[in-house]
Amino acid sequence: MRCDHFLFRFDELEPGRRLSPWLAFHLSRCPSCRAQVNAFQSALEAWKRDEAERFDGYGRLPDMEDRAMAAVRLTVRPKRELTLAQWVFPGLLIASSCVGLPVFAKIHGVGDDGLFFPLALVFGIGLTALGSVFVGSHADELKAELERRRAGMSELMRR
């Protein structure tokens, strides 16, 4: 389990709930996640102690709504990661449509009205858009991989 996946699942837990076996196993093996969980729990305890002293006469915090809304605005929305299959399947579908539609029309003798070029153009634009969104959404990973390879090559050149 990756650390970002662990932290996402840990944030989803309701207060007081036990960790699942996989989360507990990762927490026992990963000092980075353990440090973050400990820091979070100590900050939460400190906040609870501090806030217990600030309640008004009605059992609520005077500025709780403003603070909650500020925290919501500062919360980072998790990125949804798509698997490779979720990228490849639409790409293969569009690419096979680009090739399959003209072949199907030639076999069955339909489509001499000049619609093949516009349809192929639309499918090509769709495939280009899918590819550009894929590259754009994975640019950070690509940059990290290129830097890792460049560092490896420079280390080989030093030897």
C-alpha cells in the first residue's frame, strides 16, 4: 500500500473506529505514516483541550461556523487516479473506430456520400484529445521519471 493511499483511507475513518488490518499493517511498517498519524492525533488532542475552554454558555463555540468553513475551503480535493486500463480502453475503442468504420463501409458498399473523411476527422480529434488529457494528467509522473533516468545516466557517466 502506498503512503498516499494509506493517508487517504485514514482520513476517511470516523473518529473512534479501528483501523482495517491492511491499514494497521502499513502503519506498523511505515515510520513516515506513523509520524503523521501521531502528529495528527496530538494536534487533535491539543485542539480539543483548547476548545473545551472556549465554549460559550450554550455549549457551542462562538466562531465554530467560520472556522469550519475556512477548514473546508483549505481542504485539498483528492485526485482521482485512473488505471492504465481506464485510459487504454477508450483509446483502443476510438482508434478501432477510425480504422473499422471505413473498412465496414467498404465491405458493405455504403457511405459513398463523403462522410468518411469528417467521421475519421472527428475520431482523430477524439483520439488526440484523449492522448493530450492522458499526457497532461501524468506530466508530474513523467517529469519525475525523466529526472530519475537523467540522474542515473549522469551517475553512469561519472564512473
